[in-house]
Amino acid sequence: MKIIITESQLSNVYDKFIDMLVRGTEIFGFKKVGYNQYRFHSHIKFPFYDYPTDLAFNSPEEYIFTKPSGFNIRNWVKMVNVDIDKDHELFGKIWNKYLDKLEIKIEEYIKGHVG
């Protein structure tokens, strides 16, 4: 039996995958300390990376965060049948959409701490 998936159904799968990654990305460890030119510091733990990375900020409009390379998500995108080596363009779209949604989560986190 063959199952045919339309492009819009596949897009929904990618969107749900991206939403799962965003939900699984933790932001924690709020501190009021100087970190370069930023007054506040937290950590981000990506579901596909073993170590927390840095989030430094002054406001929801002024922040910087360290993200792991796309290579670290290699095995995760295989869950939605995307091979980073063969599907560069598709992976790039998924990665960029994830980062866009993650930035919304980061900005909400910052608003919750420095309003």
C-alpha cells in the first residue's frame, strides 16, 4: 500500500516538528550580572544539544544568544525524513523557521524578567 502525502500535509509535519523543538528548548538561570555590554544573563538548553548555551540581554529588543550549529540537529531532522547532506535548502528553511519561533520564545522570556 502506498501513501501519498501532499505538500501542505508535509509542511504541517515540519511545522509540528518545529513547534516540538521550540517547546523542548529550555531557557533558565536568570542572573543580574554584567556580561559584556549586557546586564542580564540566562542559559538556553536546546533539545538536540548536550550543553546549555548563553543568552545575554538588556531588553526584549537587545539580546544575543549562542546557538549550536545545524550539524547538531542532524539526527533530529531525520525524524521528519530530512537529510541535511542531501536536502540543504529544505533543512535551511526548517532551521530558519525554528530560529524565528525561538526568538519569539526568547523575547517572551526576557519580557517576563525585565518587562
